[in-house]
Amino acid sequence: MLDVALLPGEYAVCRLPAGTVLSPRLWGGLAGRDVVTVSWTADGVSVICPAERVPAGADVETEWRCLRLVGPLDAVVTGTLAALVDPLTRARVDVVAFSTYDTDHVLVPTVRLAEATSALERAGHRVHK
């Protein structure tokens, strides 16, 4: 059984051109349980952030909710991300997954949040809302 926390507010998945310089506004002053993750590739910059922090000029998909595996987790933990994603996949809930040093996160569409939390609870996980 895993403990999963529903983070407050909506999240956005963003894409920016390769080489984009990000404003410190994106990560500066993060509150409470907010999370921002950035991935740079030769093809572009991907950002997941609270909806109110979307970088200017980004292509954006909004209306996601973020579920965080309560951690921190040990450095080598096998199967925890799969334990979150598998029940959501079986419930046909879209998922965007990412990890930090301490824990794993999944985004689910806001309109499917009730189905997502129910699927996780049916799988034996505790969802803290």
C-alpha cells in the first residue's frame, strides 16, 4: 500500500523551444507542496508546473492535477511508479509521470480526478486529499 497526496491547484504541461531561458519566476518562492520540473533536450524544453506559473510563450496543456507519492523514498525502490500508473492505466485515465530525487509524481486530467483516486484506492493505496 502506498500513501499518495493530492497537491493543491491545477498543473500545466508546457513546451518551449530548445534553448529557452526560463525566468526565476517559474521556481522562485514555491509554496508548500508545489513542484516544478524542467527537462531540456535538443528538441525543446518541457516544463510541468502549477498553472499560475506557466512560462510566457509556452505551448500549454492545462487542467491537470498532481498526485505525489508520500516520501522521501529510498534511492532504490522498485515498482513504486508502476504501482501508481498501472491502476490508472486499467481505469483508462491518462497519466503524465515524473520523478524527483525524493519521490514520484503523476498528473491526471482534472476531469478524471475522481476516477483516478477511486482507481488508486481500489488498488489498495491511500489518497490524502
